[in-house]
Amino acid sequence: MPNLTLSITEELHEKMKRHSEIRWGDIVRKSISEKIEDLEIMDRLAKKSKLTQADIGEISHKVNRDIFEELNKR
């Protein structure tokens, strides 16, 4: 089985050590697995889409603009 090495802050490491009963490797594996499942669903949906890259760019621009405007109302 391949290994993965990652860096975490000292503060996070100290908090994790306070809960040594948790198998942190299992938590990370589950999180990665769930993210991969989400990405695979998105890939399947995107494969069926008839949108062009230009369409996606336009939609993204509109969504970002609307979010920006909404946040500035507050």
C-alpha cells in the first residue's frame, strides 16, 4: 500500500495528540475517499454536459459576480 506524507501545523499536531484514541490515518483515508467519490460524480455529470468551456466560463463569471455583490450588501 502506498504511503502519503503531509505537513500540519504544530498547533494542529498538539490538538491531535490530546485525542490519541483517534486513528488519524483512518480519518484522513476516509476524507480522501469521500472527496474522490465527489469528484467521480462530478466527472460523470460533466461527461454528459453539452456546455462548452466558454459557457462554463460565462456561468462562473456570473456566479462570482453575484456572490461578490451579495457579500458587499452586508
